Amino acid sequence: MEESNAKIRAFVAIDIPEELKDSLLSINLDRKMFRMVSRDNLHITLFFLGNITSRQIEIVEGIIGRL
């Protein structure tokens, strides 16, 4: 990955299985706790990293890869 000072808004998330997406989208969730996105972008955010550099993303990827 090319080193850059540009910041990237990043988070750690897991995908939701396709067979569960329609069911989840049909539930009336508290909009204060959940921000709804399109079906294609549906995921569960585990941790918000904020605005980080590409180098920091490489570090996070390395740590997650060891889990």
C-alpha cells in the first residue's frame, strides 16, 4: 500500500450472511442505535477506528490477520 498522509475513515466490521439481510432489514430498529444502510452495505461494525492513515490500516490488518 502506498504511504500517504491522507486519512481514511475506517472501521472493523463483519459481513452479514445474505440469507439474514432481508430479515434484518424488515425489523423496525431504534434509529438512535442503528444507522440503516443499503442492503449491499449491510454489516455489523465492531469497532470504529476514525480517520487513520494507510500505514495505520496496514498495522490493523496485521493484527486482525493474526486473530
